[in-house]
Amino acid sequence: MRVLVSDAPFDVGEETNAFAKGHKDIGAVVTFTGIVRDLPDDPLVAMEIEHYPGMTEAALSKIATTAIARWSLGDALVIHRHGRLVPGEMIMMVATAARHRRDAFEAAEYLMDYLKSRAPFWKREITAKGSDWVTAKAEDEDALTRW
């Protein structure tokens, strides 16, 4: 298991290849990469992401450990960036490895839902009109109820 919280960009291809390499007892690797998207009505200049070092990594490690146990994963990877990001930049990545695809897919969705709603990050969207903190959305909270 690997958890990385960093302000540096990451290469999704390199991360995926490194994650999958050497696993001989798995039949599936699922990856998901989140990208900073522009806003439809007021173009996004940047998104600033804050966190508390130590606390964030511990929280992400705990949820990854839970996913590994619940779906009998061979491995899990969680990468999340912080700092100032612009539209089009990769913000996060999860990867799961399991003997069977269903476990890998479900565990990846679980991790993504957690990152969207419960991970201790604070996001601020900056536009030409000003800035606003991102608040929880009902559909993101609802997604957690299936787990």
C-alpha cells in the first residue's frame, strides 16, 4: 500500500506501471485519475487545496487499509495533490489490485467516494469574480451510503 500527498505533479502512466509491476497473484488493476475541471459559468483560474500534513496521510492510510481488508486487495495506491492547481491538471489517483475485477472496481469506487467526501482536504475555487470554498454536495454524500 502506498499513500502520497504532494504538491508535485505525477505521471499516471509511470504510477500505474510501477503499481502493477511484480504482482503475479492478481487478475485486475483498476485506476482512476481525477482532473481539475473548469467551471461552466465562471471560468476557473485555479483551485487551491489545503491539508494538515500527518493527519491527512493517516486518514488516507486508514481508508486504504480498510479497502484492502474489505475487498481482499493485493495492493492499493492513493495519490492526492495539494497547493495551487489549474484546470486540466491531475489532482488525484487511486489504483487497486485484486484477484478479480469486481473487487478491484468496487474498492476503487469506495476510495474515490471517500476522497470526494471525507478526506481532510479543503478546496478553494478561484475565478475572475473571486474565490469560494468548495462545499459538500448531496450526491457525493449519498454515494457514501452504499458502503
